Amino acid sequence: MRYLLGIDDTDNLESRGTGHRVRLLADWLAANQLAVPLGITRHQLLVDAQIPYTSHNSSACLSVETEVPDDVWQAAREFLLRESAPGSDAGLTLAEWDSINECALSFAKRAKIAVLTMIEAEQTASQSQIRCEGLTGTHGGIIGALSAIGLHRAGNDGRFLWLSGLRELKGRYQAAEICKLGHVDRICTLSNSEIHSKSIVDVGEWVRPVLRDGKATLYVEEHQHEWHIISKEHIKKLSN
């Protein structure tokens, strides 16, 4: 079955970010045969003076296939307690894909535009049958962790930090090869027209599909009769 793990605020100003730790967690779950990682997305939440955050107030969602969700929860919990940086306010959530309800989706949407509280997060998780726990510090990371699950499930927010094979892509490939090797669902223009499967695309050095319509979507544009991934700045703008 498919599950989503939400993780937030595992870092401090001197450490690597939450996205890095979630990638390590995905590797650890796979190595211990607890889950098959499917993808990791980054989600940008509201930046406001009332909200404590390390650098950007973003959270991450890890999508996995597993038949042992209780074991995944316990393993992820132990991993983050061990690996979260000193001074962090780590939060962890876990939800079965089909059980994520409108209450959780609404909470996640609001997290991009409003200051939310830990109490609201706890109440939403309880009403939505989502496992939710603050692990370090103030436990404030549960807000972002819950939001990451909802935003990923809604399917139209954030960008992929990891898909199997994605980060190994460098140079020029046929569109079909990119989809196969990097587990990208579709490659299209900004007007959402998919390019031909045999079209050659220069992926450059920073391949980050965005999550659109529930699919890992790689946006490209044509320059001098060649396809290139849109700029890093444009990808960030689209996914924030």
C-alpha cells in the first residue's frame, strides 16, 4: 500500500537541510527492506515573522510502498530522533494514501497563506487518522510535516527532490529515456503540451520535476531547435 511520510524542521543553520535527511531516511528504509521509496517532494510554506523556521520554511514528503506501516513509523521516528540536528523542532507524520481526507488537504492549503498552530495540526491529524508526533525541540515541525502530506496528496504543489535515477541524469537524452531512467511521468512545455517521446532534451545539471496533476512533470522549452529544461529560477517559482 502507498503511504506518505511528512517531515519538517530536522535542521539548524549549520547543518544540511531537511531534504537531505529525508533522502537518507528513504535509503535507510529501503536498505532495511521496510519500504520501497517512490519519491520525495519539497513544499514551500508561508514565510512570516510569526513562524520560526531555519531558512525557507519548507517541508518534505516521502512517498513509499509498504506492507508494514507500523514498522516504517517506528523506524522513521528512531531515525529522526537520532539524526535531527541539535536545536531542531522535528515533526513526523504518516498517512495511508487513500485515507487522506479534505480536512488534511484544507490544513495543508492554509499553511501556504496563514500562520497555523500546533494545536490545529494535532486536531487535524486526529480527525484525519494521521499519525503525528513532535520529536525534538518545541515539536513545531508537526505543522509542516502535516502540510507536506496534504500538499503532496493534493498533487499540485512542490518539486521533486528525489526520484529513483533522477539525480544521475546528466546531458542529453530522448524524452522517453528520461521518463524511464528518472521515473518522470511526463515532459511538457509550459502550455502543458507533451513533447514527442523521441525528442532530445538537454537536462543540464539540476533536474527537478514539479508535482502537477499528481504527476512528476518536467517542464522544458525550446531554444534554437533544441529542448532544454526551464531555468532553475523558473522551476523554483513554479514550485513555491
